Amino acid sequence: MGMDVNLKKLKKNAFRYSKVRGETASRVRIPGGVIGAKSMLRITEIAEKYGNGTIFITNRQGVEIPGIKMEDMDAVNKELQLIIDESGVNQEVYEGGYPASGTRNVVACPGKRLCPFGCYDTTEFARKMDKLIFPNNLHMKVAFTGCSNDCGKVRMDDFGIIGMTEPQYDPDRCVGCEQCVKYCKIRSTGALSLVNGKVVRDPNLCVGCGVCVTYCPTRAWTRSKEHYFRVVIMGRTGKKNPRLAEDFIRWADEESILKIVKNCYAYVEEYIDKNALEGKEHVGYIVDRTGYEEFLKYVMEGIELPEKAEVASRIYWGGKHYDRVNELH
């Protein structure tokens, strides 16, 4: 089995090219970071039967099973089938394993399923996104976090979705204890103040984090029934210009976000560097090249945002520029 002949197929099938000759590692996709216990058990069985008995937890919430012999790839794909079925990942060929590796595993913090600060079900949204954008060979990273604490570190991704709520205030339930004011100051942006015994919220300072809701002892503060999101874009690590994602839309809705990310694939197809290996060029570099306006034209095609939504008219990314000479001097 020639290494060069099978390398493209190997990578596309979500197996890693290994420095150990004749060996590979299977990348198991876990959208939203939640996997059934039975599937976890199957991963263990594959690692013991075909791998070297170890499992690597990736930083994108997937797992890798190292030490698999190249000739065992088809057998491993068959064993992965029940895991793929249970996780609901789209697949083109039955028992063929994963059909792509370009669009990375969609990451999510625990969200409101577990966390009192979570503004929405991050796992559910992440799985919806995965269904929409996978399989695809283009290099794209999408991540979800329940609130502006950003435990999901979504500002390192091409698209980061941060949960927001519009806090609803009932003055009749408020006893003026200032618990919300205190915690907003300590844990958030200091958007609340007490005026004549009642709390006033500054909408310009409020980031929609819901800290006031979590700490209010009388339920004078509640979450809005609508789910809102802050979308941040084009964060990345890497060799040239690592940087944090910048705010793109505030008070966005779920449907628009799904369409925007889907639209981005058409933009990348149009403008990606044709010399980019295996479609692997960070989207942010393409935006740097074409300009933000061109990116906006593509991704906002057919989008109707809620009235509250605010879209950035200009975005300036900073970060570290390693490709500039004498930056430290």
C-alpha cells in the first residue's frame, strides 16, 4: 500500500497521516461535544482491537484513535458506523466512515443543559449546524458558547456564536436589594444601577449575559423568551497573524446564523487561493484579501435579521503579525 497514493483518501476519510509508517489515527466526530455512553464504549473497543490501546481527546471535542494499521481502515469504518448513526452525522456512503474532514468538528460548551449561565441549548444548535455544513472538504471552524463568559473559546474560530438574552425586568417583584447591580458590576459590564429604589438597565452597556437573572433572588429579572446571539468572526491561530474574532452581529437569530455560515461556503468556493492544499485556507485570510464588504455581500444573501440586530459596518482585526520583519524592534 503506497503511502503517497492513499494519502488524499486517508485524510478525506478523517484518518490522520501519522509519522509512524504504515499507521494512522481515526478521527471521531462529536458535534456539540455530547456523545452517548455506548458510543464511548465502542470507541474504547476500537482502540483496544485496532489501535494501540490509547485515545487522544482533541481540542475540538472529538477523539482520535491512534495506532491503527492502514490495512484495518475499512474494518474500523464499519465499527464506527454505530457511533456515526448515534451522533446523527451526515454520511454519503454506508459503512464508509466519515466522508470529509475539512469542516472541523462543531464545538459547544455545556450551555443551558448544565450551566446556570447558559442562555440557550448549545448542543442542539451545534448539531443543527453540523447537519447543515457537514460533510464538506473546506476548512471551516464553528463553535458555540452559552453566554459571554465564552467558556467555548469561540473567539478562536471562523464563526463563534455567543448566547445572549434580553433581560426582562418586573419592578413589582423587585425589592431593591441590589444583588443584580452588584453582580453585574463584578461579573459583567456594570450595566445596572438603582434609581429611586428600582433598577435601571443601560442597553448600550448590557451584553445580554443574564447574570442579573441568575443572581436575582425574587425573579424580578427573567430571560427573554426569544433567543439572541452575538456572532463573532474570523478568529484564528497560526503562523502569520493569530488573532481573536471580532464582533460581526449582535442580537442575531438562530435561522439567520445557520444561513450566514452556509452562505460562507459559497464565498470561500469563489475566492479561496486555488493553490491552497486540500481547500485548507483560513477563511479570515480570504476576507483580508477580498475585503469585508465582499464577504458581507456573499454571507448576507437572502438574510432577514430581526429588528434588534446590529451588523458591524466595518471590522478591524488586530492580532500578532509574525510575517512582518522586526516587529519587536
